Amino acid sequence: MEIDINALPPAEQYKLLSSTVVPRPIALVTTISDQFGDNAAPYSFFNCMGEDPPVMVLGLDTKRHGQVLKDTTVNIRDNGQFVIHLVDEPMAEAMNICAIDFPSNISEVEQAGLTLTASRLVRPKRIVEAPIAFECEKIAMIQIGPTRNIAIGKVVRMHVRDGLLDPVTNYINPELYRPVGRMFGKLYTRTRDHFEMVVPSFEDWEREHMK
């Protein structure tokens, strides 16, 4: 089946993309507004995109049923700083509450029962309950369409829940870290099922396949 995706309405393009590129990590993003204070919202068009410098990328959409920018987009555009939190199983319900389109004067974090604390290097606060948090400064914001912006941020400080990081390997312990991923629509997934694959050298691959 071949699909001319550019000929489809944006909502149908979104459905195809979001239901095939899965699972996606979830970024619960905190920002700050000079007028309304702290804000938090989840985004699953998100990933890390490089090191040296460490870079995070967010796909930011507009509010439902309109062309109005979301508070997160406005705050990153105006203030240039944000904090990305990874969402684990204990935080899933709170993340979902933060997705509610609250008025700007109502704190999503407070309604979700989460706790904010001062970040080390950026103005937006970070969420204490999050297993991982990245303090970020905006490198660029690119408008790629009438309802979509991409924010590129440099990580200036990272926070990891005590006990999650192996100090020898600098890897997170997969038995203790239980992130959730976004599928599509109302579907999410747990990430408990792990398996390992080793990429062989060409010489080993050739030796095995030339038998």
C-alpha cells in the first residue's frame, strides 16, 4: 500500500505518523511565564538528537481546535529555557493530568500532585518526582508549519534519581528505571521487556555467512 501523505489533511497525517513511529518517549516539560508562573505539559514528539553538545528536540503543536500557541511554546520562545522530565510508571497518571488544557492561571503541576523545586541553572523549576530531568537552554525554534514548531535545546544540567545510575558504566539501571512510552490515541506502553543484540564486526559476520 502506497500513501501520498502530503495529500492528506493534517489530522490524518498526524494519525499515520503517530501510530507508526512508536513507541515514543514522553517529555513532561516545565517552563515559566512572567505573567502566569510555572507551566507543565507532556509531549511525545520528542527525543535526544546528539552529544557535544547534548541536544534535545521537542515538536510543539498548537492548542486543540485553533491556531493558538500552547503555553510551552510561548514560554520557550520568550524565555529560552525549559526542563524536560522523563515519565516513568509512577508518574504516568500525573503526566496525563498535565495534558489537560487548563487555563493559564491554573497550575498543572499542583493539580497533578507533583512537587516543584528550583533548577540549578535555568529559571523553570524541575519536578522532584521525575526519574530524569534535563535543564535546557534554547538553541533555536523553527516554525515548520502553521500548527507546528520545533524547539532545539542544549542540556546544561542533568538530574537522575538516586540509585538509577551505575557510576561505573554511566548507564541507567534498566531494572530500576520504568519509563512509559506513547503509542497513539489513548494507548501507552511499559518498557519492561528487554532483549539484547550485539552488532558483529564485518569480519565476524562474513566468517559466519561464508561457512
